[in-house]
Amino acid sequence: MDNITLIIDTREQNAYKFKTPSIRATLSTGDYSIQGYEDQIAIERKNLDDCVGSLSIGRDRFERELKRSKSYEYFALVIETSLGDLATGNYRSRMNPKSIDKVIEIRRKEL
């Protein structure tokens, strides 16, 4: 574990700060990975507004990323919000919270 270097995607804004060594590089999937395992491990990070955007206007791009992630040994989606904010529409979008519930329900069945 002492030799691990984390990779933070170059497009990741406000990246997490780690005690473990990290470098910036372009990742094809996700925002974070481990050097040498970029094609096996990915973590995608979304704040509330980014999550809603990925389920609405950015849905096609997000679905392509999810399809790429199926070939990974480990893929995680970290959504930085409370379920309450997601469920009650406490975000900057006109997307109805019931629509978000429906999208999530459909995706669970497909994955």
C-alpha cells in the first residue's frame, strides 16, 4: 500500500486532497483511479447539481460513461448530497424530483 499513487482526472474541479501521493492525468472513465489500474478502478464524483445535470441534459454522456464502467473491476459513484435534497428538488434545475426517482429506478433495473 505504500507505493500507491492516486490519479485525479485533469477535468476534476475542486479535487479531494489526499495524504497519499497523487498526480493529475486524463482518465477515460471517472474522476479518480489508482496508477496502474486506470482501466480497472474508477470513482466518479458528483455534487448535487452535477448529478441532476447528468440525469437530464448530460444524460447521454453519463450513460456512455456508465457503459464504459461495466468493464471495470470496481466502479463507484459518489454523490455528495443528502437524499432529502435530491428527493425534494433542492437543486438548480427545473427537473422534477419525481423524474429523478424514475431515472434512478430504471437505471437500477438495467445495471
